[in-house]
Amino acid sequence: MNHFPAALAGGLSLAPVSSPAGALPVDRRDAENRLRACLEQGLPLVPDPWTEVARQCGLGRDEVMERVRRWQEDGMIKRLGLVVRHRRLGLTANAMVVWELPESDIDVIARGLAAEPAVTLCYRRVPRPPRWPYNLFCMIHGARREAVLEQLGTIIRRHGLESIPHSVLFSHHAYRQCGGRYSQGDPS
């Protein structure tokens, strides 16, 4: 999700703080470090996760919401999303489709693939020829390989990608998934 829910709207702001050379005072820096560490652990599964994060970090809920909003505006947080355990949902036929696209076409094709309901993830990578010429990756999850390959065939025909080199890589093992880690130590 690219933006926070409407709960962030409403003009929340922090009191101005003066400090030399724009640096945050130590206690504010510590509070931000605790908040970053808490967010890296993921939001708790409770009715109001932001209040719980605030409690864990020793901050007020409004202050947490304002800092996260500011981090989004500054680009420090690009997106917030869920880590879905596909196999637990019965989606055991998980395919990474890698494409070798002309640079001139990659943006348009990537937008089209990302808009496909069957595509759950689509991103660009730097190719490493000659062994790895692929520059666009997308994921398709399904319960059966045949169904995933059918969906892929439909996508290829719909976007006119029949002549585009690609490979389909089905996963055999689910590795632990987590978000980025930027803090050191335990958030508590």
C-alpha cells in the first residue's frame, strides 16, 4: 500500500525542536530508533496496531502516526504491506516468471503485467548476461502448476509477449520472509 489510511489525515504534527545543525536531540533520536525497530518486527495483529506500537516504543499514538507519515513523505518508507505465507493458504505452485525485455519496452510491459490480477509481484532487476539476461521478474501464485501455466499463457497472449524470451521458475522451498531490517538490537 503506498499511502496510509485516512487516520493520518488531520494535520498531526510534532512540536518544533531546535537543535544544532538540524540534528535530533538524543531522546528524540532514541525514540525514532525504537519506532524503526518496532516497525521492522511488523505490526501486531490487534484491533489498533498503531496504539500498541506506540506503547511498545514509549511514544504517543499521534507521534507515531506523524513520524511514519513523515518517513513516507521523505521516502524512507516506500510502502507498507503484508507478508503472506502462500503455502499455508494452499498456494504451493508459486512461479517466478523472468523476462528478457528490450529496455525501450520494459516500463510499458511492466505496468501491464503488474496490473494483471494473477501477478502478485512485478519488479525490475539488472540483467547479468550472458548467464542471466532477465530484467523483469513477476510472481504468479496458484494451487496447481497447470493453473499457473494457464494464467501465464493468457497473460502472454493478452500482452503480445509470445516472442519475448522468458523462463518460468517454480519454487520448491518456502524461505522465511520478512521486511527490511535497518535497526540494531531488540526494540524493547
